[in-house]
Amino acid sequence: MLVVMSLVVVLASIAMASYGTGVTRSKEAVLKEDLFRLREAIDQFHADRGEYPAGLPDLVAGGYLRSVPTDPMTRSDATWQTVPSEYDPADPTALPGVFDVRSGATGQALDGTAYADW
């Protein structure tokens, strides 16, 4: 009986570890998709208007997104880190805007890269 109980505990431990890894993999997949969609919306905004959005809410106001997605790692839509556009000497009157977006999550992904570098 003790051997059977030990075997059940070992199998349950393996199952829990696999479950935790699966949840993390799914969050990482959602994060990658959200980053792709945000960057695509920024590019469309720039192509349509000739300037970068001042912030992520401008993408929603312009109809490029329904809402700013929630970062699955931080569980907040306010933690996105925006990368400003560079100064354009050809158009000195252009205001800087959001050129890129990154996750505000700390920590590393399962592949060893930092979430903030995606």
C-alpha cells in the first residue's frame, strides 16, 4: 500500500510540473500575439497618418484596436513599455510618438530570454 501511495504522489508531482509549464507556455504565446498585434496597429497608424501615435490609447481612439490588450504576464494593460520614435531631421515639426512596444513584465521566458526584450 505504501508503494502505491508513493507512486501516486510521484505521478501527481510530475503532472503538476507539466501543468505549470503549460500555463506559462500559453501566457507566452498570448504575449507574443499581443505584441505582434500592437506593432501591426502602430505600423498601420503610421502608414495612414504619416506619424506615430502619441500613446497606445490613440490606437483605440483611431479604431486600430478595440482595446489595449492586457499583458498576460503582468495582468494589466498599463504596464506596456513604449519605445519613442526618433527625431526626424527631414520633418522637425513632427512630434515623437510610439515607435515600438514591449512587455513591462520582469523575468525570463522558458527559452531564457527576458520578456522585456520581446
